[in-house]
Amino acid sequence: MEFWANKMPEGMLLRSPRVASNLSDPDRAFTLEAYEASSKTEPRTPLPLDTFVKYGKWFRQLLGSGVDERMVLRVERDRPSFRLILRDGDEIRSACVVIATGIGPFKRKPAVFQRLSSQQAIHCYEGRDVRQFTGKRVVVIGAGQSALESAALLHEANAEVEVIARTPHLRWIGGHSWLHHMGPISSLLYSSHDVGPIGISRLVAYPRFVSHVPLRARDKIRTRAVRSAGAPWLIQRLSTVKITTGRSVTEAKAVGDEVVLKLDDGSERRVDRVLLGTGYQVDISRYDYLPQELTDDIEQFDGYPRLASGFRSSVPGLHFIGATAARSFGPLLYFVAGTESASRELVAHVSRNLRKY
């Protein structure tokens, strides 16, 4: 839960519905509702980040599985197995390694902002303490949930905020909410995970099926399901925030303590900080514990590992789950809701193939 606990903005609310925020356990006993009942936490919708983090820690405690928290510095092939080198100098050998270390290294910083320092151009998920922006002029780049919610939080922390987005208009999730209230018919149109629009939501709920869809069509499904959009409960919170759509930044440079932005319409902004809600770009070579000689052996498409059943890569014994598996198995793998199908598929494959490892 380190990424959720230490990187996400304070005061954040989860966009996903409550049912899609359950962590997966074999008996479905450690649900969000079970945590709230045991801790006497009042259920809330949308789900506060703080509640989700506490739920994750409770989940780990009750699950009782041993967790070695030492940092892995390097994963090396030592045929027919792997050697993991830990920060304290210890080594672990294993026939099978599952990479499930999230999206932290994949933060996307567009080229136009590369010359700005890490203090001047900050990714949305590096701005946990929004109070540091109080009284400052901040431009937020992007039109997705992370950008829009960050803008709302900054505004509420008394920063002077403007959102700049390339899209001609902002999109809001659930624009046809009545489709979700048609009983059994709605269940045929949308999965409980609520990832993607009508029809696509139901399709992406089956990652194994999605993996058999041709790559070009699979990519269209994936990008449509996770295109930039905000939760409707942000609309009112952003009602007094300046929002500029249909524009992009063509130049960004530091001038003294200010950041000067030039837009494609010739206009200019002078601000104190830029907050980047520009998402993530999966690239497994950015996992610093995977040496180049290993990543070079992994079949990839644009930074994503090419995965087969059991989330296995082209390197025997090496598996990837989470966002890195989304190009092969669909967009459900980007979300907490994907943990159940991923864990069941992975464990079933490893169990069947123990003798081969």
C-alpha cells in the first residue's frame, strides 16, 4: 500500500465504486465492508483514500501471510532459476518470480516539461501534501481523474488554479446514469468493476477472453475504456476553477522563480508550479531492479511485456501482473478490481506447472 499511502494526494477520494475497491482473497472474507464493520468505520461513497489505506493494512494483517520488506536491488537469471539480490546483501534463489510492483516508475513527464526541475513540474502523484501549494499559482495539465481531482484539492487549499487540457471538452463518467438502474438489463451492459462504457465494461471483465482479441482491437478497447474522464462528484467542486480546454503547452521554461508557459494559441501563463496529470507510460526497463540483459530477453510491445496464459513472459518463470499486464489482458489489470482474476489465473498456472520450475 506504500504508493497509496505515501504518494496519492491527501484528501483524495477513489473514483472506483465501492464493490470494485475490494482486495481479493480466496474466500472473499476480507472485504471493504468487513473492515468497516470490524473497525466501526462509517461507510462512505466515494471511498476516502485514508479508509482504503487502513483497509489494506487490515487486510494484510488478517491474511497472515509473511511479507519480507527488504528492498530488492536486482533480479538476475541464474538458469534454470533466478537470483534476487537484496539491499542488505542477502540473496534469494527462486524458480519463479512474479513482478507486481505497480506503476510508480512509469510517471509520464511530457517532453515540453523536461527542462523544468522536479520542484517546478510535479506529477500529480508526487504532490501528496496539497497544502504546500497554498497561495501559489498552479497550472494543472490534463483532463483525467488525477488532474481534475488534484485541481479541486488545490483550489480547496486556497491555491490559484487553472486546468489546461488538450481535449475540446471535459468528459464525465456515468453521463448516462439511468443505464445503471435498469436491474438485470444493467448487469448485462455493465460489470460491477465499472471499467469502460456500455458493452466494453462487460467485455473487459473477462481478461482471459480479452487476451485472445487481436492486438489492434485490444488496444482500441483498452484506450477507450480508460480514456481521460472525471467523476461527476468533481463538477461542483471545480465550478469556480478556471478550465482551459482545446489547448496544449508548446513551451515551458523557468524564468527566475516563475514558470512561463506558452500555449498553442500564442497565449502565455506565468505560474509558480506545474502539476502534471499526464498519466503513466508502462516501460518495464524503468524497473531499476531488472537489468538490461534480462529486459532485452523479454518480448515486449512498446514497453509492455508480451504475456501468455498465467501472465507468463517469454522468459520462463518470470510473470507480470498489474498495469504491466494490461496490454495483454485488458484494462481491468490497471485497477484494484483486476486483482481477483489475476491472482486466480496466476496461481492456477503456477500450481499446474510446479514440476517445470
